[in-house]
Amino acid sequence: LDCGADAYLYKPVDESVLIAQVRTALRVKAAEDRLRQQKENLEDAVRARTEDLARTNERLVAENNERSRAEAALKRSEQLLAAILDASEELICIKDLNGVYLHVNRTFSKVFNLPAHEISGKTDIDLLSGEDAGKLQEADRSVIETGGTVRFEDTISVRGEKRILEVTKVPVLDENSNIAGI
């Protein structure tokens, strides 16, 4: 056995022992062949799965790069819009359908003497007297219900100072042309 043999027989050879030894060797050989085939099948499956994962990874990297480009373009677009809105001397705001301020321009912040981030998330009721807030909310509802533009002039008290405002409210549409804000 030290020389590499798997089994040995004594002479004289007993036929039943020889047959048992041969059958055992054949079973071992068949088991080794099955294991070798299973190993090859497993290696093929691992290789195919690895290739599939590599293709999926390449696709995800491409999608991630595209998403990054889209996010950068969106950020540039948002910055451009904010710059345009901030350059205006008019009070400009965007509200959601519940009347919550989502964005205000620099002039709006200046008139209300609050930074934009403190106005965002608030409603007219948080910023104005009940009567003035009610007028603006009524105009908001009209825009939402009709889908049209509402224009009016009114005197509104902002931080104790009466201001005559020429108000124009228009619907803000989403990608499906549904009213998403004012």
C-alpha cells in the first residue's frame, strides 16, 4: 500500500474475495466518476453564475452612472431655477396641495423676515393673520378646483406691516399633468 496500491490480495486468491474486491473497486470508481462529474457541473454553474453576476454588475454600474448624471443635471436645473427665482423682485413661492410651502424665493424670505428653510413646511396660517391666510387659502382652493390661474390684488398684513400685493396663483403640474401644487 505504501507504493500506491489501493488494495491487495493474498495468494492463493479466493474467488469470492476477488469478486468483492473488484466490485468494491468498481463502486469506488463509479462514485469517483459521479463526484468528478458533479464537480464539473458545479464549476460550470459557478462559472455561468459568475459571468451573469459580472454582466449584472456592469449593468448596475452603468445605471448608477446614468443616475448620477441625471441627479447632477437635476441639481443644476434646480440651482438654475432657484437663481432665476431669487433674482426676481416678486414674492414667489411653491406650495403643495395642502398649502404647505415647499420653496420660497429670496424676496419672499426678506419680506417675511425669515430664512427660506424656516418658511418651508409652514402654511399661510403659520405666517399670516387668520383673515389674510383665509384669503390666500381660498385662492389656492380655486386654483386646485379649476386648474386655472387666479389673479387678485389685496392688502395683507405681513409682520404688522400692511402690504398691497398683486397675487397670481397658477397650478404646478406633475409629469402626468395632474395638479401637484400651487
